[in-house]
Amino acid sequence: MRKTLLFIACALSALLSYADGLTSGYYKIKCTAYSRYMSEDFLYKTVATSTEFANDDYEKIWYLDVTAEGVTMQNVYTGNYIQKQTGTSQFFTTGSTAVRATLTDKGNGTYMFSSGNYMHCSASQGYNVVNWWDANSTASVWAVESVDINGADVTAARDKYNNAMGINDNADSYNAKLTEIFTDLSCSELKDAYAYASDGALEQAVAALGLPAAVGKVALKVRNQWSDEINAAYSRMFRIRDYKCYSQAEYWNDKLKATQMGDMNNPTGIFTKGAKEPLYVFVGSDIPEYCTLRLAPTNGNALARYGSGVELRKGINVVQSSASLQQFYIMYTTSERDRDLSTIPSLKIHVEGGDVLGFVDTEGMGGLV
């Protein structure tokens, strides 16, 4: 009996210690080694970090559901959870499954999170959060601080994200209707019946088809030839382009014994000023089965690599910027190394949203250079 009581007393002591520490709630989580806040890079669905924090940066706020079995870490902006990672030095990813991590209390409001191994802010990997084995690394220690947030604001932010991403979820049904308004799925030219319609009539026709309001705004841009932008001619030239296919840079750099600088093969000339800006990308035709098509951003000085970015499909795609001042590249690449690139069809792609920055093309700029 005495041993049983002693066991119960120890268990209660542990629970009281646990309850006095971290409890369920909304938190910002900062790496103590680098003073960087844990965030979700919702473009890639990975766990990243940032040096800045504001109370409306919901992608940097996490709801921690803390129990005796561990903690789930849910991003406030997207609703995604941090997933388990078992590969050493591999990025932690996010998804819809609530996965519990193990907590280690390091004192003074700091903790280590283990889901595979430890969540580690890796300076050598762009300060992304990776799976790391060293229990003594200071870059795996996180300060956890409670955040007071407005529930209505969170709901509005989450709805904004879901509405944008919801277009992707219903892309097939929307694609079937886009050609009622536009001549093809690049959505770069209106059908004759709508070419001279009033603003109200055009938006009403889009709405009557059950298409998102954003498509109505795109239709107005096309009808008005981007007259609301600083330079309409440049806007049309950079927003609607025929994109060529390229081979894999890594393969040819290896063959030529050259240094690979990057894989960014098709600049769009479009950038986003702030985080969470939606880009609407319309791909006009089928992507060859031996090719991949992705939209990839630059993050600071980090160059996009083959396989990075968001996969694009024929028709409508929505991509949200995950950081401020991101430039975007169309990564149209073939996996068949011996294929003659001149035999691979170009893809007509139309990008709306963001701002036109432009780029220099030595092959000419549509007569404007």
C-alpha cells in the first residue's frame, strides 16, 4: 500500500508540475539561438522561421494542444499541423493530421519539441526547421510565449486562406466553366459575347456560372487591357507569355563540369510586395507527361531549385506568397534528357495578382525594348 501511495504521489507531483508549465493555448515560438519565430511556409507546407513578428502574422502563431501525451502544433492561419519527420536534416512539413510531439522542459519558458528527433532551426538550411538528433543544440531550444489574439480576426484570416485555396480544390469544375467566358484556359482573351460587355454585366455573367469573384476581376482586367496598371502594354506582355521548356540544369552542369547557380528557367517579371498575396495562374493547355510545371518564388537571395515551388495544372491555379518581396519563376522542365527541346510545345500562361516588375530578355521584349 505504501508503494502504491508513493507511486500515486509521484504521479500527482508530475502532473502538477506539468500543469504549472505549458498549457493549451495560442503561442509564438522563438528559437533562442537565433531569435527567429517559428512559422509555416504555406507555399511549400514546411516549417520555417522569421526574424520579425506582428500580432496579425497568424502564420507565425500556433495553437498548442497540450496533454500528458504531448503536444499538437496547429498553425493559426492555415489550420495545418506540424507532421512527424524521421529523416535527419529533413524539413518538418505541415498537413491536416494532428500529430503529437514530445515536450522537454528546459526551464524559464523554453522547451524542446521532438517529433522524430528534435525540431531544430538550421542556419545552414535557410533557418528552416529540420529534424536533428543533437539534444544539446541550442538551436533546438524554443522560447514559448502566450499570444492574445482576436478570434474574429483569426476566423477572417483563415477564411481568406481557405477561400483562395478552395479554388484549387474545385479547379476541375471551374475549368469547365471558364471557357464559357474566355476563348481558352489561359483566360487571356474574352469570347466575342463578352468583349464589349459592361463591368456589371461581365461580373454578373461570371457569378451566374458559379465562378469565384476573383475570376470576374480577371475578366475585367482582360477586357480593359490592364488600363488600371502603371504601364498597360508592359502588364499584358509580362502577365501573358508563352513559356519554353528547359532541361534539368543539374544534369548538364554535371556533364559539363560547371558550377550550378540555379534552376530558375522562366522569370515571370511579377513579384508580390507582401505575404499572403494571391496569384491567379492560368495554364492554357495540357502539360506534357514527360515535363513538370511549377511556380517557384525566390526568398531573399535563395535561388529556386528543380522540384521546388507549387505544382501547376492545366486551367486555374491559386498560389499565395509566403513572404514579402517574392519574385516568381515558371519552372517548366523536362525529365527526358535526350529529348530535343525544340519539339516540346511552349505553354501559354497568364498570371494575375502581384505587381509587374519585368525582366530583360536578350531575345527581345515584344517590340517594347
